[in-house]
Amino acid sequence: SLRADLGPLQPGSGFRFVPELALGFGSGSPSVLALANVQYPFGSVMGSRTVQPYVTLGAGIFSPSVLAVNTAVGASFNVRSAGMSPMYTYVELQGLNLFDYTRLMVGLTTRR
């Protein structure tokens, strides 16, 4: 899966535009997923900037079902010490078409 955090929907907005593209090669025929997601990060847990939960809602194209609605919950974690440039890992539970298809995603990002 490849996704890009393109920043706030508009200046000062807490909602972020996060498009996503994924290819699947599991059982059966290959699948393609292209989503336009909006992500909302909540405040950091326990006053720390290290852990930040978020929710995601999106829509797009998904084979085999053609159209997709994406719902997801996740959290990102800073894995570097305070003096270094940030590197975040994220864990996300993604439910396509209201959890008809469920994916557990783990990844790295340099931006949150």
C-alpha cells in the first residue's frame, strides 16, 4: 500500500487529505484499491506527542466490488528520540465496505 499525507484540506483544518493506492495478490485474482481518504488525528495520548490516534473515512475504487467506502482507526508512534528528526510507525485497522474486507496495516512515515 502506498499513501501520501498531502496536508490539511484547507489552512487551519484538522482534517487531512490522505490518498491511497494498493495492489493485492492474495487468493484469487489480483485486486486494486484507489482511495481518496480524509484523516482526522486526535490529540496526543496522555499529553505526549509520541502517540497520536486517528480516524479515517474515504471512498474510491476497489476491485472486485468496484466501489469502496473506507473506514479506519489507528495510531501513530514516534520511534526516534527527541533530538532526532521524527520517524513514525503506524498501526491501523482498516474496514473496506463497512468491514466486509478488513486489513491490519503497519507502516512507517516521516510526517504526521
